[in-house]
Amino acid sequence: MKNISVTSFIHTIFILAILVVSLTFYILFSSTKEQRNVQRILRYKSIANSFLIQENLPKNSSEVKKLLKKQSLKIVPFDSVKKNIENIGDTRLDANSIYGRVRVFKVKDNYYIYIERSDYNLMLKDEHILDYTTQLIFTIALILLLFIIILYIMLIKKLLPLKRLHKQIEQFASGDLNVKITYDGDDEIAKIAKSFDKAIKYIRQLISSKNLFMRNIMHELKTPITTSRIIADTVEDEMAKGVLIRSFDRMNELIEDLAQIERITMYTFNPEKQNWLLSSVFEKTKRLLMKDTKYYKFNFVDSKIYTDRSLLALVLKNLIDNAIKYSVDNFATVDVVGNKIMVKSKGDKLKEDLSYYTEPFSQEEKRSAGFGLGLYIVANITEKLDYTLRYRYNQDTQENIFEIILD
């Protein structure tokens, strides 16, 4: 029941309610059927006695007319019903006396009484409505079912705005930050809609402020860092010069990492996938690394892969760069096995779970290189590409292994 939708739950409840009500009244109707039949037979026996126990009862006498009126009987021509009685009539009573015979026939939903006396014959149609209980049960059942159906329609109409609200929320979740949620009224659904619309506006303002801040600060930092880097080249003290150059280079790396994070984490960002050769992806990775090939090695059989080459190359660049930085021999190996791309390097096992390192600015204390953004970028890109990032440690070879599962 936890996974069923509200609409489906309401459908189920009302269907069950209609079935229960219908079954209840069917059982009630069936239980009174025998009682109604007994009442009908007793009535016809009373009519038979009224006509047969009296010796002198003329056909057109006032006493007969009173009896017909009292019992709601109507004289009908015998020929008009004879054929139906013979073909589909069902005999319900056959009574005899010294004065004659009375037979009761059921034809469809009508009852006919045929009186045979020595002095005359009569064909009577019973117009008496005996099934007051049946009509009452049927009327109550109909009213109750109509009430349930009306209640169901009203409830479904009340929930329709929830479907519209759900679609608008999904639209927002898919990256449309300009969606506007509106709902007229002052009920709970309207309050939720208004609160969510306020939240969307607030999130939109935060994103806009963040983007503006990031672009401005990166722009403002880029110029002084570049200028300082040029001036650092003029310093005569080689040790001080090296420290300054490394510091400014790291600042440039941080700005580039922040720019990549801003682009990748945008709601509107979508990878541009197409078929690429693995060799083409790895060539792109090498260009991004800007390191001598003595620090890394690719082991693969060239084949096609459906991906965004630039993004996958960026993922590999960050993984290989980390592997080289934190390995004991400054060397990384990239192996392709099936649908896995594995980046391996010798070193100590990570102290924390992978999820710790995929958070921004996460580092172990002993590591001084980098800003802790590499794996954060990797995790975001693999998620955008619908890939899986996993980490394991091979105790036998003492290797850290990062796996990118492509399917």
C-alpha cells in the first residue's frame, strides 16, 4: 500500500465500496424473495376463498365490483391473454371448491387469476403492488450508489490540481527554472502550490546570485593572477620564483576547476553523446593531462563507445592526475575491460569511503596537492553521463582502482 498512488488508492476504495454496497443489497433482496412469494400465495388464496365460498355471487354484482376494487383486480378479456398463458405462463396456484376453480398464472412480470364457476368465468389481472419492501430496498440502494458515485467524482475533481502541480514540479526538476506554479483557492493544495512557487523563486534567485558571483570572482581573479604569474618570472631568486609560480599555477587550476563545476552542475547542462573511438577519447585525455607519457599507460583494444568525448576525457584526466599525484611511484595505468574503464595506481588504501571524496574540497590531511575538487567533478560528470563510479583496493597488488562502468 506504500507504493500505491493516492488516485489509485481512491479508485480502489470506491470500487470496493460500490461492490460491498451492491453485494449487501443483493443479499438483502434475495433473503426477502421467499417471504414475498409466501405473502403473494396467501393473498391469492384469500382471493380464491372470496370468490368460491359464496354460493350466489353474480358476475356483475356490486359485491364482486367491491371485491375487485378492494383487491386491485381488473377484468381482462380471456382471449387477450390465453396465448401468452399457454406459451409462457407459469401456474402459481390451483384451488378448487364445490363452487368452482381458481388458477393463478404468472406471465412475465404480470399475474392473472382465472376464476371458473358454474355460473360464469372471469379472467382478472392483478394490479396490486405487493413488493413495497423490494421497491424500498431498490430505492435505498440506488440512492446510496448515486451518493457514492457523486462523492467519488467530487473527490477526483478535488485532486485534479495535484496532478497539475505534480507536472509543474517535474518540469522544475527537469531544469525549467522559469516554471510558475499557480492555483486559485485557499485550501491545502493551494497553500502547497503557493509555498512551492515561493521556493522556486527563492532557488532561482540563489542560482542567479551564485552564477553572477562565480563569473565575477573568476573574472576578477584571473587578471591579477595572470599579471602576478608574469611578474613571478622576473624574480631572480630561483627558490622564491618556483614557490610563486607554483602558487599562481594552483590558483589558475582552482579557477578552471570552479568554471568546470559551474558548467557541469547547471540544470540546463546536457551531455552531447555520439559514437567515438576509445583511441580518440584517450587522445583527448592526453591533451588535457599535459604530462609526459612516462607517467601513465593505456591498455585497451580500440572500439566504439557512445559518449560525450570531452566529458569522459575530463573524467579520465582527473582520475589519472589524482592517481599520479598520490601514487608511490608517480605512475597510473588505464585498463579497459568489457564495459569498465579502470584507473589504477600503487599506494595506500583510501581511509574513507568513496562518497567522502566526491564531496567538494574533501581531502585526507596528509595530502597537500590539489583542492579536493577532482573527484567531485568526476562524480558529477559520471552521473550526467549515466555511468557508475566505483572504488576498490587490490590488496595483492596494493593498487587503488577507480572503475567507470559505462552501462
